[in-house]
Amino acid sequence: MKKNITFPNLLQKIVSEEELAIIQTAIGYKDTARKLELILGIVALPVLMVFMTIIGKLRSSNWTTSGDSSVKDSIFEFFYSQGISANLIGYTKLYHEYVPKGRLYTFGPLMEFVDNKIIRPMHGMPGLFGQNIDRALNGYLYAHAISYLIMPTAYLMGIGYGSSFVAEMYNDFSYGGVFVGSIVYGAILYLFYHMLRNSNYVVVIFTLMMTRSILFAPRGAALSFIVSSFSMPKIFAVIVIVIGAKALHMMIGEKRFPSLPRVTWK
């Protein structure tokens, strides 16, 4: 992508760096773009914290409109919620011996998908859904197992601690698993970058969905980005979009909507 065209960038094409420094000093030129970005970032940070706290309350159905909560309280609550993420990793270390054995929670989302959609229906058994003792002890999701160990009564009432790819990999493979798993995540992100640049639009759609989901891995299951991105509703939606686009192209043709040149990233 092209750099922003600024005064120094233009002069660098016709003068040397030494001459450019002299000219900037003579006219008193100062590049304020970076300073402006820093100021905007500092100003936007507390606003973003408050916004993320509100989103968290809405997601947990804990939103109240009493007006008692101030901006300061929302900022403190934001940092408190980040502490909960660290607590989860601590609880993983504390309850490691009590977590149900014989499970690789790192692959939990895939294993539960296969179990609920294929294995259990073949044997006439109901799937594992909701928050109950059976799913906590016999399921494949670390979020349910660790939440039941930490607070069994609250868990059965629908409250949970969530999960983390760090906690799952440590529980399954110790510190080496966290190290190798982090490298694998880096390779996956690079693969996504390559797919976004060199794939057709259908692959790009699913890559974008997986990229969005993988950003939540520090507070979600390690492989949830695969299961959540390839759920039946999303696959159906993509199929409808593709068929609709093809039908619209056949009806209207290329005269009204000519093909645009492909954008390449540098």
C-alpha cells in the first residue's frame, strides 16, 4: 500500500536528506502526524475501556440502567475483568490434578462437535448441551470442566469462567505445549495472511471469520475458531450469498457492473 504523501516525502524525490533537513529547519516544519495519533490513542483508550465493559455486561445479561455506574467505575471494572482472565490460568495450575483425565481439551471443540453430531446420534444418545454435571465431567470443553471445579453451584446456575488457549495447552501438554502452541498460532495467522492475498472470495470469507475468532483465543477455546466459523448457519449464509451473487450477475451482466481490478497488498 502507498505511504501517506507528506511534505518530506515529496521533497525526498528531488533533494538529498541533508538538504531536506536544512529546508525543514529553515521553514520550521514539524511532522505532527505521529504526535496526533498518540494524542488520539490516549484520548480514545478510556472510551474504549468503557465501551468494552458495556459490551461485556450486555453479553452476560448483567446490564442495568440505574445510572449509578460512572465512567471511572467502568474503567476499574474493565481492569477487574482482565484479572479474571489471569485467575483462570492460576486456577488451571491449582486444579490441575482434579480436572477429568483422558481428555485433550485443546481439541475439545472439534471432539465435542464429532461426538454431538455423529457418535451420539448413531448410538441414540442425546447430545451434551447446556451447563450440567454430565457435560462438566464427561464433556470435551475445558470451560465447563474448570468452571464446575471452581464454583460448582454457580456453574449449574449458568455462570462460568470461560476458557483460554493458554490454560488448555498447559493442562494438556504443560509449558512445552504453551510454547509450541503459540508458535502454531503464529503460523496459522501467517497462513491466513497468505490465504487473504491469494484465494478466491469464498475462501477469503471463511478466512476472515476464522481470523476474527482466533483473536479471542486468549479468552476462548484453542480451536473454537474452526468450529464457530464452519457452523451450519454460516455455511448456509455463504451459500445463499454466492448463489444470489451469481444470479444477480446473470440477470444484470457486466455492462452495468464491470469487473473491478483485483486489489493486491504489498
